[in-house]
Amino acid sequence: LSSQTQTQQECHKFSLHSQITSKVNMSWNGYIDTILQDSSGSCDAAALISLEGQSWTTNDHASHLSMSSEEMVTIAKGMSSNDMSSSFASGITVGGVTYQILRADGGAVFGKRRGNGAITLEKTNSGIIIGHTIEGKDQGGTNVAVNKMAIYIKSLGM
């Protein structure tokens, strides 16, 4: 292929990615509902953030899992590392609560804090899906919902 054709193809790919990103960014809050629904009643709050630590979902949604900017950046750095267990050795803080890490593998992190429920995080190509499990509920339902959403986001190339 000529360099002009290659450049045109790259511009088309960038344009298509920008269009998808723009359309998806307008409706991130809707994904919170899907995660809650797919959790079979285990998940009460969720959020989606970028690998740079920027929130994709907003506090406009009643079930948005609120986090500080510092927490989001720390989570993004930890999830982007090759060794999440070391990154989160002292736990993972979400919404001011520090959860003990139960397991970290395959792009996913699972944490628990007695009296505060559990937390599930899964990395996609460009973001992180986070779900909170209600104290006393089965974290497995949240794990399934977060994983299902991560697979969908990855299918979008994100």
C-alpha cells in the first residue's frame, strides 16, 4: 500500500474510534443500570473509569459509586500494572473505604471489608469496571455482572 493509502486508513480508524468513543461517553451512566440488573440484586453501586483515572460515569446516577480523584488515579495505576497484588498490597480504597484484596488475577481484583460489603474491579482495553456488593449478598453476582460488562466494553474495542 502507498503511504497515502496507509495514512487514509489510519485517519479512518482514528475517526471511527472517536465516533464510537463519543457515542459511548454520552451514555456511560446507562451501563450502571445494566451492571446492577445483571448482578441479580448483589450489586448496589457501580462506576466506570478510564485507565488514566478519569470517571466515565457521573454522580447524576443514583447508583454511581463515588470515588475521589486520588482513588481513581490510584486504582488506574494499580490495574495498569503487571502485578496488581503488589500494587494493592495494603488494600484498595473505593469511596473512602479500604477493602482487603481477596484475589487479583487476569485483569480482575476482588476485595472485601467486613461490614462494608465487597468490591469487584475488572480492566478493559481502556477502562475499569467497578461494582460494589451489598454486605451480606453474594459477591459472585457482582463478579458476573462486572465481567459481562467488561467483555462488552472490550467488544467495542475499548
